[in-house]
Amino acid sequence: WGIACAYHGFRKGEARLLEHTDINFEEELIFLPKSITKSERNRVIPLHPRLKKILLEQNYKHERYVFVNSKGQPYAKQGPHVAHNTAIKRANKELAELNKPLIPRFTIHDWRHHFASWYLMSGGDAESLRQLGGWTDLKMVQRYADVSNEHKRAGIRNLK
């Protein structure tokens, strides 16, 4: 779930309702039908190799939905939120036992911000990001994407 959100910028509802038939492994594309998107528009997103590998290894835990809960059932509307919080609590417990820094408050929605920022810092352009994330205008992209100061410094250094 986390890799899907981090590398594709899904909204929670989009990932929750994603079906196996929406993924074309051969062409490496994910089809988000308008029935599950906030903008009510169809979207096509390239399938990241990490997600492709994991999905192929999972071997369909559910006959219809891609992401399911620990019991192999489709997530209820708030199910991903609960699972995410449980995973963060478990990870923080393990980190605390190792005297390592804890994961700060981090929500499922934060993955969209993460995706948008890293997409731009990896060389992607704002219009492609707008289309991939399903935002209606570039103002929303600007709200979601924030580039690091180091990335800004590198841009300045690259000016000829």
C-alpha cells in the first residue's frame, strides 16, 4: 500500500478500490476509472517497477481488489487509515527498542505530498504531475509539491 501511494500518488479511495483488472502488467500501466477518482475522470498512470514486482509476488490475495486488509478482505472506507496507524505504531515501537529516531506523525494523505515533491525533484514536470495526480489545475500541484532547499541550490548551480 505504502509503495503504491509513494510511487503513484494515489488518493486513499483510489488505492482502496483499485481492481486487478485495472492493472496492465504487460504495458506497465494502471488505469484509474472515473468511478473511483475524485475528479471523475479516467486516469492512466505508468506502473512503477517496485510496485509491479510486489504485486506479482503477492499472487492475488483477493479475487477482485488489489489492496486488502490482513484478513484478505477489501478495505472498509476507514480501513486503510487504521492499518496505516497500526503500522506506524509498530514501527515506532521497534525503533524505540533500538534507540532510533521515531517516525513523526505521517498520514496516508501525506504520501500524496511525498509523491508530488519527489516527482518534481526527480526531474518530472508540473503538467505531467498534474495529470498523474488527478489535480484539476497547477495551483493544486503547487500546494502539494514542495521541493527541498538542496534541490533549489542544485538548480541554481546548474544555471549556465
